Amino acid sequence: MLKIIKNRVEQGCKTTSYPKEPIHLYKRFRGLPRINADCDPAVIRQCAAICPQDAIYCAEKKIDLGKCTFCGRCENVADGAFVTFSQEFGMGASTREALVSDGSLPALAEHSKQHFKKLFGRSLQLRQISAAGCNSCEADTNVLNTPFFDLARFGIDFVASPRHADGIHVTGPISKNMKAALIATFDAVPSPKVVIASGACAISGGAFYGSPEIVGDLNSIVPVDLYIPGCPPHPLTTLHALLHYFK
Amino acid sequence: MDSHLQIKKDSLLQIQNGETVPRSVIPCLTFDRFAELLDAFVKNNGFIVQLFAFVEDGKNKLLAVVRNENLYVLATEVGESFPSLTASTSPRFHMFEREIAEQYGITPKDHPWLKMVRYHANYRQAADVFGNDYSEDIPGNYPYFQVEGEAIHEVAVGPVHAGIIEPGHFRFQCAGEEVFSLEIQLGYQHRGVERMLTEVPFKRLTVLCENIAGDTSIGHNLCCCQALEALGGLSVDPGARTVRSIALELERLANHIGDLGALSGDVAFNPPAAYFGRLRGEFLNLLQVLCGNRFGKSLVLPGGISQIMTGEQAKIIGDKLKELEPEITNVCDLLFTAHTVQARFENTGTVSKQMAADLGLVGYCGRASGLEYDVRVAFPNEAYSSLHANRNEMVAGDVYSRATVRREEIMHSMHLIRTLLNRKGEPCAKMTMHEFTLAPESFVVTLNEGWRGEVSHCLLTDKDGRIERYKIKDPSFHNWTGLAMSLRNQEISDFPLCNKSFNLSYCGFDL
């Protein structure tokens, strides 16, 4: 008992005061990219050529955050002449098109379905479905339940049964072998229900795009309401998206 | 060619970890000789690192990489079937032979447990060994093992689990609370990674390898990059080797600490679960300080690292370790001295040394049962040849032993990182991903001690230097069977605890 008290005192309170106070991530973190539209087209082509995800569209001078794994190669190869990654972690979007970005994203709070805010704003229960990703999206979603983020203080919980859930939170590129289980889980959630695509894999197949063993686009099976980009999305990216979309 | 690569047509060829070997010098034996050599090797304390099929000049071949205190390679030609080594020699072969059957449609005859591994059509468009029609949903034609009797009942769990966990299916055969048998059926995470690696453009290779298993991003990508470096003749700066080793240890720390917290949660002792959960994040944040990603993705590239570690990052890591070490020591003490925790950890999920050796367990699962093998010691690469090893004394093979090995390795890893941070002034250039030519007609195998144990990648190039076969082995490939065996005669309520003490990768296994 004494040890428990001693450790409790040593640990103190570690919960972040976000979103009441802003939080700053270390400068090497790669969040929302800034794009220099005046960049030399040759440099843009160089960035597009090195992009392992083929996420850079030269003519439009845009970057597809639904494909991007935020590896930073486009920034490195041209010393940031075309793309520089900011430390802005808030990157959720309510449509797939919005993720094809010129460096800005529409304000998420204004684009959410208003009845979702009314229905789920005070209590949101999600069933997580892990569908053939690499487990880092799952790991950084789990982290939201640790004392630093303490997701439950916002009335948001991950629950054990789809019957108890208001929606599904899907990670991974959806292997053929997970498709049936995913649809069964979605069907088991009572309506009205939300669908969240979390991470590059669920949005576009991520690192596995083009594989014949995957579906690669959650929206092609069930209608997606909220997209959270990243590889994996930073826990703060997920938290930001959930708070802005539902609160 | 190195002088030690003597062509011995009729024996095992000794090789080094991460060494390019011309395919022409790999001894290709008759199957009888291949089986005879492997039988003698395995029965004399030898273990399998890789055993896989490939097609060469239209012929089906098997290639084996095996280890005792050295590494060896050998190959053989087979037709549409071969006599199972699982049946004749050792269960160490059993999962490898099932994988060969699934990937290439080659039947290991008399295999005692010939079932699909991941549920996909084979690479050769050959007749399916399991009689599956892959337009049907998983698991297809998969006869589960069943125990029959009046008091017997069956419990089926998954693929979607009651937490934020990867998918897999578990079948328990129980009498009351007691588990007679657990069968684990995986494959739900299968993404076809091995084949993709032979087809995608060069620039995607490292990104794919980082996503084989996100909790082992550094471990898997190191294997890939070391193999490409060997085949491309690239040298790596000592400073880059130091940073890669630091990253591998940070990955180990984050996972071990997170798992001790989860073990604590599984026995309903909440304070350490909360503290370790938060502490785990601190180590993920240190990886983010190094490279901008909490899982170390994008850090390792062929030839070095994408971002150099300056004094600033070294200081952040060093200061953080100084701050966290006493906290971790105290929370470990809290966990391991609680009587209720000891009562649940001790004698639960025991895997004897004999069983561990029969199954060829690796990593902390093997070490907790008395198999000392650690790639960092046996076949050191990166900065490990100059670092000292941890040797654990607790080898009872139960949950308590597996947890204790983790605790020791946490302390050991922090010590290693401190040692590595003191190496200042080593040359280290920043790398960008660039395409280079690979040695044609060559073979390379790389091994690293990921946090779960031996991670290994094997590459074969064709006459134009293209990757013809890419074989990946996650340590989970060995260890899942260990988990199934640890559940025998246990209470079913101890499953979460046993499972977490192994904490194996679904996606690393499913590929």
C-alpha cells in the first residue's frame, strides 16, 4: 500500500490540458504540409518522383493527405522548396476530396453533420476494427486511453461490442480476409452510426496500395463520415478530429 | 567472393549475417541429402531461421537458413511434393512447411498438421494443397481440432476482439474452466507483402517494410536496408549505425514497458497499468524526436539514416532517460513485489525448456524458458558487437519469467542507449532514398534482434539484379505455437495474461 502511495505521489498528474491550452510538438514532427505554389515545376516533378506513395500531383500542385505517409522525403530532397511539414497536427476532414490539399484544410467543425453533434456530442462510443494494418494505428489509438490523453474525460470510449457502439473506427487497408468481418461488425452497430477511417491505409490502402490482397478504400464498402490522415495519425490528430467533428 | 565461401557441393555452406552470397555457390543437394543434413543439424541443437520455396529455371526449390553458433545455407530441388521434415525430424519445421504448401502449392507429405497459414491462393497457380476456393471467405476448408465428450465445450473468439487489437481467431476446447487445447487461426491481416516487395518500385521498399509490423518498424526496416546495402555494396557511417541501434533499443523499450503495463492491467492491478501506459508514450516520443514519427518510420534508409542526430536530440534523449529511469525502477518494483501479481504470474502459462526448444521459440519467449539465443550476441551487426549483453537468470518459462526478462531488458536497453549517446563525433551523413543496382544472381539473409526476437529477411536477385524472391520472417512465426502450448491445462481466464506475456504480432505473421 505504501508503495502504491509513493508511486502515486511520484507520478503526479500527467494529463494534458489540451484542448484548453495549445500543445506544441517537437520540430521534427511532420504534420500538415505547407506548399509553395510558386515553386519551380521541375522541383515539383522531382518531389513527385521520389514520393513512395505517388501522393503529389504536379499539375494541381497538391498533395494527397489520404495517401501520404508523412515520410518527409519530398521535404528532404528539395530542402523544403516545394513542401515543408508544419507541426500542425489537426488534419481531420469530412470528405475524401478535401484531403487532396494545397496546404490548407477546410475547418472540420463546420463541415461535420450537425445531427452527429447533437446525438454524439456528449457521449460517443466507438467499436474499433483493426483491418490488416501494421498495428501502429491501433497502438496510437490505444494511447488515447492512457492518463496523458485520458479520452474518457471527453465522454468518448472504445467499447467491446458493436451493439454498444455509435459507430466504427477502422484502421488498416482492409484485407480481403477481413472484409466480411468488417461488414458484419458495421451491420451490428445500431443506426444512426458513424464511420471513421483512420490512417492512410483505411483511406487509400496506405503503404499497401495496389496489392491484390486488399480492398484499400474503406469508403468503397461503407460510407465514411470522418477521415483522419497519418501513418499512423498522431494521437493528438485523432483527438483533434474527434473533438472538432463531434463536439 | 570471400575466401571462406568455399564451394562444398555436399554440405552446409557457412555464411555471415548480411553478407552477399552468389547463388551459384549455395549447395543444391538431392532431397535425401538435404533432409539428412538438416536432420543431423536440428537434432544437434540447430535451429531454423528460414525455410522457404522459390522457383528457379522453372523448377521448385527449397532454401534453408539454419543456425547453431554459426549461420548456414543450403538448398534442394523438389517436385510437387517432398517427405515432411516435421514428420521425420522435428516440430521446428511445422509452420515453415505449411507456409511452403500455401505459397507454392508443394505438398509436404505426411505432415501431421497440414493446414492453411494465411488463406490465399499460391504463387504458382498450382492446384491448391488445401482444396480451397479463394472466392469464399476465410477460413475455407479448415478443419478445427476438436475434443469430444460430454463435459467438453468449445469457445470461439475473434477475428474482431473486444479491444483495440489486431484480428485473429482462437478456438478453445475446454472442460469447465480448463483448456485442453487452443488452436490459433490467423491470416486476417494478410496483405501480400512478400509478393509486393518483388513488384513495387524501389522507392517503396522501405515504406512497405516499415509497415510489415508497425511495432517493429525499425527491426523489419533494418533487415531490409541491411540486405539492400549488402547487395548494393553500400557502406554505412558509424554514426548512422549508432543511431539505428539507439532506435532499435527505443522500440524495444516502448514495447516492453507497454506490455508490463498491459500485464498489470490483465491481473487488475491498475496503478502500474496507468503509469507504464504513460511511460511507454515517452519512449515513442523519443523516436519522434529522432525522426518525426513515433514508431521510427522514415528513419532508416539504405546506406544510413534520413535525419542525423545532433547534440540537441542526443541531449533530449539523455535527459529524458535520466528522468524516467527512477520512475521505471519504482513502478517495476511496485508491480513485481505485489503478492496478488506474483500469485497470478507464477506458474501460469508455463513453457518448459524442452517444449521451447522443440518449437524453436525466439526472443524473450525463448529466453524466459532458458534458450539464450539473442541475435545481438550471436550474429551482431550495427553497433552491437561492441556492446555488452544481458543474461537473464529467471528461466522457469511462466508468465513471471517472461515479465522478468522484459524488466531486465528494459534496464539493459536504457544502459545501452546511454553508452551509445556517449559516442560523440562519429561521422554520419544524412541519406536520401535513391535507387542503386543490386548484385545479380545473389542471395543475402539479414537478422536483427527486434523487441520480440529474431527478425529475418532473405532476398534472392535474378540475373538483372531485380529482387526475384523476398522472404520475411517475424519472430511471431515461431512463437504463436508457443502461446497455444502454454494454454494447455490452464484456466481459460488466464488466456489474456498468457497472450499478453507473449504479445505476438498478427500482421507480422500474416504478412
